[in-house]
Amino acid sequence: MAFSSVRIVLLCSLALNSHISSASPRTFGIDYENDCFLKDGEPFRYISGSIHYSRVPRVYWKDRLLKMYMAGLNAIQTYIPWNYHEPVPNQYNFSGDRDLGHFLQVAQDIGLLVILRPGPYICGEWDMGGLPAWLLNKKDIVLRTSDADYLAAVDKWMGKLLPMIKPFLYQNGGPIISVQVENEYGSYFACDYNYLRHLALLFRSQLGQAVVLFTTDGAGAGYLRCGALQGLYATVDFGPGGNVSASFAAQRSAEPHGPLVNSEFYTGWLDHWGEHHSVVSSAIVAKSLNEMLVMGANVNMYMFIGGTNFGYWNGANSPYAPQPTSYDYDAPLSEAGDLTDKYFAIRDVVKMYNKIPEGPTPPSTPKYAYGEVKMTRLQTVSEAADLLSFSGPVKSTFPLSFSEMNQYFGFVLYRTKLPVDCNTPTPLSSPLNGVHDRAYISVNGVACGVLERDKSITMNITGKAGSRVDILVENMGRVNYGKDINDFKGLVSNLTLGPAVLRDWVVYSLAIDEAVSKGILLGRLSQEAPPPPTHRTTPTFYAGSFSIPSGIPDLPQDTYIQFPDWGKGQVWINGFNLGRYWPGRGPQVTLYVPVHILSTAAPNNVTVLELESAPCTQGACTVAFTQTPILNATVTHTPTHRRRLFDKDDLS
């Protein structure tokens, strides 16, 4: 099906004259007769970009939004991750970096409209697609369906969230012009229309009849079959380089009339550990963007700025492939908000259709290389277990999952004893692939190796009967897409030693973030002998500090931290969890350090939990702060599966 851009633009222009006399203040709706949106009675087309407030520090919201505005955008799109605001049941957090109301107000103050995507499921390469992990406390829950327990939790959450959103709706004086119901439901296995109907009624009851509610699905009839629902305006998403008319023809199969909308036009693509950094040509993006705009289509660019998966917030795809800390996305604004060639290429296209605001565009933020920081070896995780387990150890015949320990992120330590002598190498195995996601094994304090989900389910160990076996399990991020989003963590099935099932565990729920922020580990040196050079190390904490130089104007500034010769781990600065590093697997080598976590008044504390192999027994034991990011280093891992660019298939 082909579309005449001249016809669409002409009809919308004629509609301006017919509606202007009856225009009422603050209205936003759909003109089906003339195939366009109407804003205050006038034809309207948005050119938008995605920004996730959960991936950008609050201190930089204004900077990033202003750069989007200066590119000629008239709207932004953002997700609301449920788990970001309700990390445990009935405990809500909308303060600081989670202050959604402030983010919406900043957008409005700058002059940007908002397209809101509150879920409850968002995908977004975010842990469990934004659904809170505590939903899995009911093991047989069926997520994203009419399952009674799931709907009860959704209703309670939306009963909290949607009344907060309502004052920000456009008709109520705010910036929100449309609200998405669920997300890409046509890519999910369940195809539960009653679930979508339940959400549609819930959103209408809370937000009113005037708000534009919409759905988003891949640009294919198969996606729209289960994703579209009468009463919700169906939009599509697709990337550059394809047949734009054919993609919009899929939307027309569900919406014969109304505005053409690409809700996710991909400016880049997502990364996984062990794969090269995704890069999408600026020229291809600009060409496809122009093709859509000349047709009169509404476009949201996903992402306009990607940002960062700080802490443990990254998601994963299936077969299990977690995303790295950086969510740079090869977007027009870099992870750190820097202006890129793609930014200017897109602005050159946009200015043919929208007036670019007058005035200077905020520049890229300056970066500073603070240099090397010497690190001191502290206690191992095994030594510090009692300090880190605020709730105390739990005895169990068989391993307990993270959920059963009421812990949802980070690390859990499992401890048992060898039941028999293993004088010769004996296989320690997870026969049901039950290590979710990486397990670091030691016997009597000596590192033995790693079990990894889907990749390494058995290894050999030796030791005498009664030897202590410690298994530190890392949650690497929950699956965020497809039918495997009910992603339990920890040892989710039994381990075997030879033919026998291992029993009699002591399980430690580790509150590492809280311990680091309180400084509990500082000064606690290990009593264990350091491993020999070039040998694998047990999970161990390291600490160092640095001061911001005095006498240099405009410090502190953003920076990047890198880990020369370190293996894999987690890093905190002044108690702020920056995220995971894994330079040996790549592609990401440096981690972005935003200025707001740095201090000029006191030394800045750096805490590292190295899981595999610290360089401290064989030379320099340092981390380094640099002004240059490295996001596409040599990849040493060969993935068994790679999600194709712009692919919306259920990966399960």
C-alpha cells in the first residue's frame, strides 16, 4: 500500500481551517477523517525522541531534554519502570532520581510534550521488563495475562501511579499527550485479549475518556493480531533501512484511518556482553527519518539518548544474554549526553519540517581524567559473609532461590561441605541448568572456577570430606523479553557432586550495597593468604580513594573508570553503585561516572568487588579514571544467539 504525502499534508492543512473556529483550550485527540492528530483543534504532528529518566541522573535531566528540544523535537517519550518505584511490595519511591513528577515538569518547562509508556510491562532492556521481581514470590504466576494474582498487583500499582499521572495530562494543563497501554503485546506468547481489555478499562477509569491511549507493536500483521485492541490506537515500530510504506501498511491494516505513527524508530540497537557494540549508520537513520516525515508520519526516535543501566538494572534476552551497564544505544546523544554526528544529521532532517529553536545548543559536558587510584585488598566475600548478611544465615536441606530469601538483586552466598573425599577431580554439576546466572566456586577458600547459565554447567573439584564449599551466585539481570521473563535467580535447582545431590546448605542473603554505603567493609583486611600470581581469585573486595585536584577551575567533571587487568565485578563510588564491569568479555570497557556522585570536600571512595581475577598479586593494583569511553573493545566471547537488528520476535 502506498500513501500520498501531499494528500496527508493537504488534508491536515484543510482540517486546520475547519477546526480552528471550534478549538477549545488544551485538547489532544485523533482526527480519523483527515488522518492526523489534533492539538487544541489544530492538526499536529510530533517528532519525538526517547529518554528514560531512570537511566539519566536527575542532575542531567534538564541538559538532556534541552538538547533534544534544540534538535527540533517537540515531544519526548519515556517509560515508567514499575520495579524502579516499588522495589518491594507497598514501598514506593518517587524521590531523587525517581522523581517522575519533576521530570515531567522539566520537560514541560522546556517546551516538550510527553508520550508516556507506563507499562505495567515495558521491556526496554530493563530488568524483567520493568516488572518487579517480587511478583515471582508466587512461583506459578503467569505474567502479562489475566492471572488473578498478577492482575491484583497491577491494579494496586496502577491505582498508585495513574492518579499521579492524571494532573500531567495535556487536557489538565500538563505535557502528556498520549499514554501507551502495555507494550508490544503482540510479541508475547499469551495473546490474552481479556488482559488488554482489563488494562484499557483500568486506564480509562483512572485517566478519563479524553486521553489518547495507544498500543505499540512490530510492523507486521502477526504482531498486531494480538497487540491491537479496539479503543486503543494501534501504532507500529520499525528501524531504518527498510520499506517505510510497507511498514506503515501494517499499521493501516489495524487502523485504516488516523495518523501514521512509528512509536520506536531505532536510531541504534541494544548490546549484550560478549557481542560487538551495535552501530547504525547516521546516513541510513537520516534517510529513513526523512522518508517518514515527508509522508506526514509521526515519529519517535528510540533512543535519542540511551543512558546507563546503573546498579543492577540491566535486562537480558533469551537464550540467556545479559545487557551491559552502558545503554549508549549508538543514540544521537551519547550515554554521557554528548552531541554526536548522528545528532546533527537528524537535526538537519528535522529542520526541514520543524523550526529549530533559536539560541545555542548546550555543549557536550567536559570530562576529566583523574588518573590511577591504588586499590587495597580487603576481605573476601566468604570472610565477610556474616557482616554482609544483615538478616543472618538460613539453613536449608536444598538451595533456596533469591526470591525465597527475599532478595531480588545482587549476590547470594551458598555454603555447604564436601560429603566425601574427592581425591581425584570430581564433577560438580548443575544438571538442570539451574545456576541463574553465574556461580563462583571455592573450596576451603581456594577458587575453583565458574558455572554459568546456558554455557558451563559442570566443572571438576577436589577436596577432603568436610571441606567448606562456597558458591557465590550473581544475578546478572532478568530476562526482559519473551515468555521467559519469569526469571528466577540463584541456585534454582539442585547441584550434584558426582552422582549425589548436594544437601545441607547455609544460605546468606548479602546486603552488599548497604554495607558499602555504610562503610562497613573499609579497613577490614583479609586474613587469607593472597593467591599466587596469575591464579584465579575468590570474590574479594578492594578499596581505594582519590581527591579532586584543587586549583583547577570547573572541577569536578564527569569521568570514566576502567579496570586494567581486572576480570569481572561490581564497582561503587561514594556508595553509588555504578554497575558491572567485564572488560575481558566486552564490548564495554569503561563505566560512565556522572559528576553528581563525586565530591570536592572529601576523598572519593572507590569500592570494587572483583569476582574472578584481580591483578593485585602480580603488579599494579589500580583502577584508572579517563576522559575517553571505550564501548567497543575486542570481544572474546562467541555468542550462541544474537538478536537481529530491529527484530521483534519473541526470543523464547
